[in-house]
Amino acid sequence: MILLLNGPNLNLLGEREPDIYGRTTLAEIEKMVVDACAGWTVQVKAFQSNHEGKLIDFLHEHRKAAKGIILNPGALTHTSYALHDALKAVPAPAIEVHLSNIHAREGFRHTSVTAPACRGVIAGLGYRGYILAAEWLCAESGALPRDPTRRKGQ
Ligand code: DQA
């Protein structure tokens, strides 16, 4: 199972500061991630919350089944040591995704306290960052391509 987690304010994607975050809604992004994983024997479980503790509870609940995590923590990126520690408690690799290039914005966004608990970070590529993260996780998570002719050694 691949977990797709989105933090505070990302439920408003599409209408929230579209010049920065784009016009694609979260529902559309979730569908694109499901589609990106459709060729692999892996399920996607999506969750969004505006509450730090709910994101942490979701990670705990799925920590054993998770084969990979795609996470946009929103502003919790810059503050949440608790989310950092929760990511560390899950063995599956996590990829942090930001729609905007956080390094090219206000100073408080330049630091991610959650990124050190992640395998990689994608920032500034808009909604496509989520798709790239999904493709990497599918290829690396041990999931098999659904098309048996694409399986290694065949
Ligand atoms: C964000 C960047 C954060 O700084 C901001 O608080 C967000 C969205 C992004 O996707 O670019 O809510 O994570």
C-alpha cells in the first residue's frame, strides 16, 4: 500500500493561491496518483487532514502495511518534529512533495524539519511532483508490474 498524505490547507487546492499552487484540486491529484500506480500491484490510500495529530494517527495505523509514503505536510513541513518522528517510526520510504519551490519563497519555508525523515524531496514541480513520487515508489517498493511481460527476468 502506498500512503498519500496531505496536510493543512491542501484540501483547498484549486482555489487557494492558484498562482502559487496551481488550479488542480486535491481530488484530481489523488486520482492522478492512483492512475500512476495502476500498472503496479499496489493500492493507494489517500488522506488529508488539517490536524497534525490526525496525520500522525493515520501513519501509525498504516505503518505495517505501507510500502511507501507520498507526503505534502503543508506548513507542518516547517514546524512539526512530531510528524518527523512519526515518519521515522514507519519503515517504508517517504517522499516529501511540495507544489511550490519552498526554497524560492519566504525564509520560513526554506527549512523542512520533516525532510530529514524522508528518502527524497520534490519541490516546485506542481502536481506532477506527486506523480513522479508515485512512479519512483512503485518501481522501488517491491510491487510487481501488473503486466507480467514487464516483470524482471521475463
Ligand atoms: C507547500 C509549501 C508550504 O510552505 C505551504 O505551507 C503549503 C504548501 C507546497 O506544496 O508548496 O501549504 O507544502
